[in-house]
Amino acid sequence: MYRPTVHRLIPGAAVLLAGALPAAAQTALPKISIGLDRASSPQDLSVTLQILLLMTVLTLAPSILVMMTSFTRIVLVLHFLRQALGTQNMPPNQVVLGLALFLTLFVMSPTIDRIRDNAWVPLQEERITTPEALSSAGTELKSFMLAQTREKDLALFVNMAGMTKPDAVQDLPLKVVIPAFIISEMRIGFQIGFLIYLPFLIIDMVVASVLMSMGMMMLPPVMISLPFKLLLFVLVDGWYLMVQSLVEGFARVP
């Protein structure tokens, strides 16, 4: 039986390596470099600043979504509902956040349409500048937030900022409107959460009293009350009522 020896394999391998090395050596690798150069025209500087501004807005997009839209109230109410039902992580966090995002998109759709018509489209058609487009978009968001914010919360931040009361609420800066809107949304979310807890709390108290009267103290009341709470929530069509109340609870922006 023929077996190749080492001295017969090495020359062939050497030939293959000799042919492969020059090809690898000739392969050009891409190089990426970042540098600063002198702008040849004002337009070059303007485009650079626009790109920088766009990257900044994209970085702040999650904060804008959470704090300047209806997302805060919706996610608070959904969290309170899950806690009141006692279902632990059902529905899971991904489902809760996804539902909150799509409900936020539905509630904010009129405001988004106005921002598109008054800011984005004119900017694309070069009828307005970028600062004017941002100012128009901020005005539309401010109108939405002011429609949901209490005057008491606005007055709190106006007084803490040491500002004089403006003639119209639209003249308030965003640094006052945004925190006032957030605490107003949290207040409403906690109020709705309290109302959600009441019927389920009654079920828990009734089940606990029945178990105690029967001497079944070692049996956790949650195990018995959970099916009744789920049955009540399903019979009253809870998701329909909850979504309807949440969406209709936001004031319409004129």
C-alpha cells in the first residue's frame, strides 16, 4: 500500500504557500479616516451642523417619546392593571411596552400629521429653514402637552423659574411645559390605577375572609382570587374598556 512520506508532501505545500502569499500580500484593505478640513463655502458648514443636529435629535428621541407624548400615562395604567390582576409578568413587559407604543402612536397621530404638514413638508420643499421647522414642531407638541396639563402644575414651575406670568399659555417655554406635563400625566395615571385596584381589592378581601372563616389559613388567598379576577376582567371586556378610557381621556387639541 502506497503511503506519502513527509519529504514528498513538504515541497508541494511549499509551492502552494509560495503561490498564496503574494496574492494575499496584494489584497488591498479598506481604510476609514475621520478628519477636519476647511469649509469651502457656507453651505458646507450648514450641512455639517444639520447632520450634527439630526444626530442629537436621534439621541434624544427615546426621551422625547417617553416624556413628551401620551406614553407615560398609558404605560403607568397598564402596569397598574397587571399589578392589580396579580398575574406577575403576564402579559410580559414586551407586550405591555408594545401596546403602549402603538396606543401612543394612535393618540399622537393628529399631532404627528400637523408636524408633517407644518414643519416636515415645508422643510423638504425648502419653504422654511431648519430652525423654523423645529420651532413649528415644538409648537405642535407644546399644544398637545398644554391640553393635558393642569394650570396648577404650570403655575408651580413658572413660580420656581421666577418668571412672570405670560398673557397666553402658548408663550410658556418648553422648560416649563415639559415637567408640568410629566407630573400631570403621572397624577392622572396614579388616579386611574387607584380606580383599577378597587374592584380587584374587593375580590381579594372577600376571598381572604371566606378562607379565614373556613379555617384554611395556610392556603394563599391569591391562588383562589386570581381566577375570579381574571373571570371578572374577561366578563366586563376589560381590555376594550381600558383602551377606550385611555384614548378618550386625552383632550383633543384644537
